[in-house]
Amino acid sequence: MAPNKPKVIKDYNKLDKDIQEQIKFVYSDGFADHLIHFFDKHGIKVTALPFETEDKYYMLRMTENEAIQIVDEDDDYDDDGFLKDEVKQDYEDKYADLDHVADQISDEDEDNGNELDD
């Protein structure tokens, strides 16, 4: 995370459609396995999905059950919780050239043990 980016704690459903699509592209295998925990300014433990853009670092509040439900109810994901191939291709065409998306895709591939093509 860049040092001076503002941290924004927000609900997923309150994000712009473009940001939601970028998040789905980065987390094409669903959200639940990527949640992190932190304490907010009041000392309350929060579960969130991290996502970084060029100018902000988002922490998207959601429980594991909410993360599963969001994906289950989203027509862009298949019955197994994976982003549909045609949707993934559309998002790749639309967002892959954004540095913050490309960086996070690379990080996810490395985290999942996938080798990256050069």
C-alpha cells in the first residue's frame, strides 16, 4: 500500500459500478477467502475485503457470510463462485491496463501459487 493514500472503509454495495467490476476482476474466485481483520478507530474488530486504487485504499466491510452471499447473488459469478469466463474477459479488456488492477492480479496469482506468464 502506498504510504499517503487515504483509507476508506465502505460497504461494497455503496461503491461505483466501475470499482465493483474492478474488484470482481481482481477477486475472480470470490471474496470470502480474501477477507482480513482489523480494529476500527473505536477498537471494534472489522472484517473487510481490501482493494487498492490509484488514489485510495478501500476496506470493504463484509462478513464471510456476506461475502459468500454477494457472490451467490451476482449473475457475473457461476454456481461455484467463480467469475464467468465471458465476464472475466470483458473486465480484462476494460481494466487490465490499469496499474492498480494489474498489480493486484499479479499479487493474487502469486498468493495462489500460480505462475505468471511474461
